[in-house]
Amino acid sequence: MSGFLLLDPVPGNFYIFAKSDTLDLVPHMTNLSHEINSMSFTPAPINSRRGRANPQPPDFLLPKSQPMNGNAFIQKEFHEAYHHYMKLVASTYIDSTSSSTFYQMLHQSQLALYNPDIVPVAKFQYDFSPVQITYRKIKNRQWYEYVTSLLAIIGGMFTVVGMIESVLNVISRSGKNTHYHQMKAARDF
């Protein structure tokens, strides 16, 4: 089976199941073993900013956008089928010449058991993550940019340590003053 679905960017699901208008199916004999050759989620095919087709993500990001490709989900017993749960994360890759928008997919599959009188279905449930990831290809950095970043980190650490030391110093002084006033009050008594 091959094809595509147009889906709204809201949580939802779709199913693969056996059905016939002319044949009677025996529910306990249904086997929904399946292999996913290619499955991906992409936004609308036209990039509205540039008015052209949205290019594929770079090769190093393909495994994150299509992690189910090449997996076989074999059903070994009767009355069971796989349910797939997918979390889709909107992602953009930007380099100097183009950009591509795609969805990274986190997935989990589990085998669901069915009653003997119910025909099993392969369920695909998806949900969209509220966060978005942007990858930017940056040019090579100069040596002085690294030195500046390193000095900024060291300066930040020095400032934080100084603030912590000041707070501890104030706390220790207030403890000594309290002890001094208690000793003086006891002596005057």
C-alpha cells in the first residue's frame, strides 16, 4: 500500500484494517503484520516565503525525520496488532542557499491485544510537540571568537562565585553578631 494523507496540524490518528463488502472476515484469522518502507510527515508542499517546493532535510537529519523506515512489525499470535505512537517536532534547517522545513519523529510501538470477536487494526497516532528546532549551518569561526567566548564563560563564573561568597560572608557575620549579643546579654545578667 502506498499513498499520502493530508492532515491538519492537530493531534490525530489513522488506521489500517481489513474490511470487505463482499467477504466475511474471520476476526481471529486477521494478520496485520506490516513493514514500513517510507513514512514521513512534511508541512505543506509550497514554501510560502519563496514560492517553491520545500527541499528535503539534509542527509544527516533524515534518520530523525523518518525513524520508522525499514522496520517490520510482525504479528506472531492471533488477536493482536501493533499500535504506533508518534510525537512530531517541527524543525527547520537553514544554510546559506536554502532552507527546509520538516518534522522530526519520536516514535514508540506496542503490541495491542484484542478480543477474539474484534478485527484487529494497525493504529497510527500522532501528536505535535509545542517546541520547534532550528538548525543553522554556520561558517567556520575565527580563533578570536573562541577566545572571547572562553573569557566570557570564565568572567561569568568569577562573578557568580563572587556573589555566592558575598552572600555566605553576610550570613556568617550575622551569625557571629547574634552570638556576640547573646554572650553579652548572658554576662550582663
